[in-house]
Amino acid sequence: MDYKIIDNYLTKEQHLSLVNMIEHRDFEWYFIKGQVQADDGSFYFIHRFYDSINGLIKESAWFNLLNEVLLSKLNYKKLFRVKCNLYTKQTNGPGMWHIDHTFFHKTAIYYLNTNNGYTELENGVKVESIANRLCLLNEPISHRVINQTDTPLRSLVNLTYL
């Protein structure tokens, strides 16, 4: 199977610790113009926890908490990128189809809140944004963002790894 969905991935306490982390007043968000390409007509905010792409390793001050609570359960061998995405309510239609990287990797998407947005996979599967849900993509699969219209914010952690 190309994907796996795990509900209630963390304990309620662990999940709440991640929600509290991203809602902390010192948690930095960065505006990104374009969800897939710079001028694709959409935008979102990110917090980059970890990035080893292009030979540079960048690590957020919040990485250790995320690693302890969420990442350690994945038993990863190598991390490529870990970021938190924050989408505001938008009505600009579905995002562009994309694969996170051109090289072989796995992707995990951890949903922090429940809303009517979802991740659509190229095989037609719609992974609903339900708090404390993890979606594992076991190989690069084309997917796209469908923004929420029922809540002001949609947040998730996106990780690429081996």
C-alpha cells in the first residue's frame, strides 16, 4: 500500500504539547508566497524545524520537543526536512499537484487540528484533516493541499525522511 493513515497517533497529552508549542507566542512563522511554486496564486506560513536539503543543516530551537514527542516514533534513519505548515482560510481552490522532493523519500503528515481541509493523493484518496492523525506516504506520491473553509487556521507537520 502506498499510504497508511493512523488515527490517535499520539497520546492526548503529547498532542496537546505540540498544539501548545505552535500556539506559543515565541514560535516563529514565516510567510511563503506560493504553496508549490513562487507565483502559484496561494500562500501559507511555515516554521522549519529541520532542513538538511542542499547540504545545509538548519535546526529550530523547537526541534528537540518535536523530535521527542513525534519524530522518535517514526524510527527514521535520515531526516531531510521537517516543517509545520499553517494555512489560513482561503477560497482559491485546490493547490497544485506536487511531490515533496525529486529524490526517493517517505513523507509523513501529522494533522494538528480538525477542519474541512484535506490532503488529496494522486490515487483519489482524500486524507481528512483530523487532529492527531498521521498519514504515511511510503514512497513519493503526488499530492495536493485542499484548503479549509470552516476554520480560520489549518496546521500540520510535514516530514520527509528515510
